Amino acid sequence: MAILPIIETPDPRLRTISTPVEAVDDDLRRLMDDMLETMYAAPGIGLAAIQVGVPKRVLVIDLQEEEDEEGKPIKNPRYFVNPEIVWESEDASTYNEGCLSVPEMYAEVDRPKSVTVKWLDYDGKSHEETLDGLLATCIQHEMDHLEGILFVDHLSRLKRDMLLKKLEKLRRQKRAA
Ligand code: GNR
Ligand code: NI
């Protein structure tokens, strides 16, 4: 497995519309393994393939909500190939989102509270499930990446510009340090 570099805004590759996967084969499984390792190392709770420069409709998620006796997170990786939202709730929920491609910036985003998603798993097996809570928020955030959309695109122009300016300022400070 390998940790891959994560692309950050304003890299235009993040605006790519990713293409459907034709077959869940060993090459794709290798990519998903590397994505998961990259996500754990970051650390993050989800990662879309385009964030490591691969424009395929693949994402991995591990909310790592459960801990063992020693307080270490228990791994529960989930793999989503060609995910599609087939239903979304009218009820919305708000979450203070972050993104590994917009580092260290957070903002409240409203999204449907629950979504029914169809996808293929690590073995190419088909699933359909209604997801809610943080998993619903996270999969919608990841599926946005497949369309070239970032969480900042859900904000008002004023909030988005402020946040992106703050990111630029932080980067300048880091370069100077
Ligand atoms: O690590 C991540 N945390 C997060 C928090 C709230 C909503 C979405 C996310 S996903 C993000 C990792 C990432 O950038 N995935 O694309
Ligand atoms: Ni993201």
C-alpha cells in the first residue's frame, strides 16, 4: 500500500467530473487500498479518488466512531464504486464540514439528512441502503467531489471568498515560517 499526495484547491483537477468504473478488478482494489491508507494518514473520514488525482467514481469512508478498550479507533472501512443517490430526504441537517483538499478550513453546510444510495463494494457486489447521520453527510460530500464540487461551493459567495482568502493567508504564513 502507499500514501498518495492529496490535491488541494485551487488545483483545476478537483473540478473534473469523474468517470464511472467499468470493472471492480485488482487494479481498482489497489487504488482503493491506497486511498484508504492515504485517508487514515491524513487523517480524514472520507476520500474521493480525484483527491489523489484519479478521475474515477470511487470513494472510501471510515467514520471511525467506535473505540476499543484502549480508546483506539476501530477500523470500519467502507468502499463505494459508482455510487448513485436514488432518494434524498426533504429534511436537511447542518454539519461543520472540512475537506482534505481545503485544508484547515471549516464551514456549516446544509444537506439532505438521509439519502438512499446504490453502489458497488470492494468485491463488485451491488448494494442499496438508506444512510443517515454523519455517514449521509460524508457520502454526499464525497459524491460532490465526483462532480468537481467542493463544500465551499455550497456557501454564499461572501463566505466562500472569506474562507479561501483565509486559506491563502495561512499558506503564506507557513511558507514564511
Ligand atoms: O475528513 C473529512 N471530514 C469531514 C467532515 C465533515 C464533512 C465531510 C468530511 S470529509 C473530509 C475528508 C475529505 O475531504 N473528503 O473528501
Ligand atoms: Ni473533501
